[in-house]
Amino acid sequence: YIMTLMQPFRVIQVSDTHLSRQKPYGVPNFDALAAIVAAERPDLVINSGDIALDGADNEDDLVFASERHRALAAPLRAIPGNHDLGDNPWGGAIAQSITDARRARYIRHFGADFWQVGAGNWLIIGLNAQLFGSGLAAETEQWTFLEHAAASAGRRPVALFVHKPLVNERPDETEVNHRYVNPEHRQRLFAILGNALLRLVASGHVHQHRRSCVDGVDYCWAPSTAFVLPDRMQPVIGSKRVGYVAYSFGAEDVAIDVVETPKLTNNSLDDFPPMYDH
């Protein structure tokens, strides 16, 4: 007999699309990305959060973003960011905190905020980073879900998608800030996944892309498709270019391609002064 090789499972990750009907600054780049998806026909598109411009307070931003994503020529999974349903209480006063009501609005338009999906031989897990430390009942539900997902993974390699990067450089970091997952929750997550074959952690949030490999785990920060932040607002810790990430999941390995394309305009937030009234 002829043994056929398993076809790679192809995923396109988009992130920080910041879509809005009233402030449509992110729409041209998203439309260009939609054309790329139509041409590439990946097995799955994952948006890793900040899908909407201000979904936390403006439900129509979620409605509009959902409409645009449903029109993509590929299956979709999404995880929320702070602009979709409010931020996790990482420290200090949070202008928009996650609440049950904000989370319910998000789920109404994008479905489950944490999930798992098979990707060939791989298991992809999506988590809602905004639940960490929130004290909502859903936070406990998500930890329980993660325990079951980790246990069910067996010897399958695992890819984790989460809006905020888990780490800057090292898993044992102790600094607490808005950019990364709180060290307490990161350590709990690593403990749960300790017996699983975690091979990839994909994130968004920073509007810069960066690749690193620590302890056998690939960390990939996805660029925003919408805009980068000016240096006066955010230090350079990666590459400030818009784009997307293409993954090709094989039997044991994943090929990662961070794509900067001239089809997307490398906007800066300063190009859209009324976007967040900064």
C-alpha cells in the first residue's frame, strides 16, 4: 500500500484588528487581510484579541467586528482582548475591567472565550487572559477547562493562544504590569501544562512582533493588523510592523512565518488621532 503523509494544518493568526463601524481606521488593512485569507485558504483563522476597537463599552464595535470576521473564507476561532471585554485586574485602577456583562456581550458575538480545537496531530488551546485574577466564576471554569484539556492532550504537541504574552523573556519573571500575564497566573498555567507537550505560545496585545524559544517552547508575538504604537507611547521591544502570522502544523513541529506584506499599510496610532482620544 502507499502511505500518504499527513497534510500540514495551516493557521493564520491575526491580532489587534481594532475594528469599528464608527471609527473604521482598521478596516482597510482587515479587508486586505481578508483577501489574503481568501487566496491562502487556511484550515483556521485565529484572532488573538482586541478584535474590536472598544467592544468593552460599545457593543456595535463587537457587532461590526463579528460581521467582518464571519465573511472570512475560512473557519474562525477568537479569543478576547482587553478592548473586547475589559482588562484583567493586573494592578492599580483599571479604566475598563472585565465584568460578567461585558463577557456575555463578547460571547454573544464571538462564541466561547476559551476553547480547544484539533489541528492535525496538534491540540490548540485558546484562553481568555482577561479572566486571570478577575474573581469571576468563569475564571474558575477556565482553570478547570485547562486542567481537562491538558490531561486530554496526552502525547500530542500543544499550542496555546492567549491575548497577552505569558512572558517577556523568561518564565520565572516576577514583574507585574499590563503587558504580560501576571506571574502568579503564569506559574499556575505552567504547572497545569507541566505534563503536556507545550510547544508554542502565540499571543498579541503588544502591537510588536517577536520570536523566541525558551525551554523548548516557541513564543510568537503576533503583530497587529491595524497599527503600531509610536515610540513615545511604547518602547521598542520587538518589530513595529503590521502583519499576520502563518503557521503550518506538522506531525511534531510547527513552521512559523511572521508575514509583513505591502498589502497592509504600516499605520501608526498617531495616524488616527481620534481613535482612542489619546
